[in-house]
Amino acid sequence: MKRVIEKNRRRARRKTRIRGRVFGTAARPRLSVFRSNRNLYVQAIDDQEGRTLCAASSVSGDLKGMKPNTEDAAKIGEAIGKQLLDMNVSEAVFDRNGYLYHGVVRAAAEGARKAGVKL
């Protein structure tokens, strides 16, 4: 139990350092990734207005029922990329949210790139 708490605490510290540097605007939103053991969530956030522009996750819409693995993460990344392109947004800032840029987080970013969003 103590090991899990320490792991979460380290991730929270990394997250604060990252958020000190990463800032999203309406023209270039912050693409934030959150992964849990069961689901994956990706959202584009405008930090100036403090609102979410669009979101894709494994709990809603056509992507419901997907697992947080690399194949499904790439599909979720492509979905958010297409939503951003429909909003005429071609660039975004990637926020890995304290996670290592590896596995599911990397697959989500590459999926968004594959859709045509420049990260």
C-alpha cells in the first residue's frame, strides 16, 4: 500500500513540474492524457478560458469499451485528432500528465499525429 502511495506522489510531483511549462490556448490547446487501470481519457484544453474544447475516452461514444492498451490508445488519439481538425485546430501541446512518455501515453500522442495534428 505504501508503495502505491509513493508512486502516486512521485507522479503528482512530475505533473506539477510539467504543468509549470505546458500551457494551452484556443489556437494551440493542451492535449492532456489520463490513464487508469480500466480506461483512457484524452482531452484538449484551452487554459486561457479554462475550458475543455473536445474530449475522447474509452467510456463514451464510439470508443466505448476500449481498453487502455497501445492499440486502443492509438484509436483514441486519432479520434481526438479528428475532432481537433474539425475545429480547425492543427497544432496542440502534449501534456503527458506526469506519466512516462511510453506505451499507452505515447500511442495516444502518435494517434493524434497520425490524424494530422502537430504535437
